[in-house]
Amino acid sequence: MSDLNTSLTRLDDQERELLLDELDAFTNSLADTETKIPYLALRRDIEAGGVSPENVRFLENLLELTLQSGRARRRQSPQAEKRFLRLYHGTPRGGAVKRAVSETNEALAALKGQVLDTVSFTPNTPGAYRLLIDTEACRVDLEITRQGVSVKNVEIGI
């Protein structure tokens, strides 16, 4: 993981404090000592001011949990939530989500100025949905899952 985002290798004092607070609450909720071990290693990294490549996936897990549950905003503040989002987008998983959204927006830009003929939303597999948008000249097929949104197909000039 040599492309580790610099923001994860150098955490500022406030980021460390916010992360340690969330991490302590999370690890205290874990009953199994074995499950706590990698998060204790993550804690040592954060205390030292950064996150090592081998512990990034545990940081991703922590950030996803606190952001998806709304806990960061509820328990800390909207500013803490923004910081966690910025840190999450600096992780490999968060970066992949950001890229997928960018690709989706690029595909949707093909629809600009066109009259929509059909818009349909259907279940795909459990937890996954398809969004099909049809115009006279274009069709965009998107898949939406817990992991994010992805472009499945774009047809132009149909």
C-alpha cells in the first residue's frame, strides 16, 4: 500500500483526539479480546501520530461504522464528521468510493439537456439496486449497493 494518503501518515492533534475517542468507545464495545488486538495496534499508531499501512483497514472499518451510523455527528459534532469523511476519503476504500461517484457523475453528464423517456429503479440482488435512465439518445445503467454506486453500462447514440 505504497500510495497511502499523506493525511493518514500525519494526523494532527485534533484528528488524533477525535479518532482515539471513537476507537476507545468501539473497542470497549467488543467482547472478544482477540477482536480487540488489531484495534489496539491502530490505537498505538494514532497515538504516535499516523496510521501504518497494515492498520489502515481497521481505520477504514472504524470510520465506516461511525459515519454510517451517524455516531460521529451525534456524539461529537458535524465538524468531527467532516474530518472523519476527509480521513475516510484518504483511505483506499474511501478513495475507491470517491472515484466511483466521480465516474457516475461523468456518465450522468451525458444526460444533460435531454428529455427523460424512462427512469426505472429495480431490485437486483439483496442489497443491490439498478437505476436505468433512458433518453432518445442515451441510456445509463447504474448499480447501487452498500459499497456505493457504479456505472454498469452507458449507451450513447441509441
